[in-house]
Amino acid sequence: VVFGNKDLSDKLTEGDRRTPEGTFRIISKKPHNKWHKMFMLDYPTKESIAKFKQRQAKGQIPKSAKTGGGIAIHGTWPHDEIVVDDYTNWTNGCVAVKNEDLDELDGVLPIGTKVIIRR
């Protein structure tokens, strides 16, 4: 898999291109015209929001910042799966996998499946 920002640090705010760490659930699955399929995750969770608020209280992120949302596990552009093979972190915070692997996962991961993202 590959993630968002190249530094692989935990998501801080909306738009930072980082992938959030934590425990999530798949809340929907749908085809996607650009990235093959998308398994939407329930980010932000209560835990993600609590971590976000703690960072705001410590001054690590601005008071005006937002948590963001729309995090998913998805495929790659057609015929561009090399980005997974060479570990190019290119997403806007999602987790990307090869399309053939996503097809296999689609058959075994129902909606509600727990997803743990850790570095």
C-alpha cells in the first residue's frame, strides 16, 4: 500500500495530504471512474476528533483548522500500478493499493470491516 504525504506522519488537518493513523471501519464500497474502486472509511472517528482537539489545545495546529474527511482505500489510475510497487506516496490522505489487490479485498472485506492504519 501507499499513503499520502511522503513524510508518512499522522494526519493533522484537512488538506495536509497525510493519511490518518487509527482504527476505522469501512462504511461503503463503490466503483470509481478514476481509481477503480473506493472503500470509504469512517474518518474522522471520535478518537480522531479527540486527537485533533488535543493538538489544537497544545497549539500544534491552528484553532481555525478542520479535521477533513473523505478518507478511503482505493486503487490506482489504469495501468499505473507502478506507484504501489515503488512506494510512491501520492494520495491526498487515502490508502492506495493495486487494482487487482483491491478486487481481491472486495471479495473478503464486507462493509463494517475494521481497518487499522499504523506506520
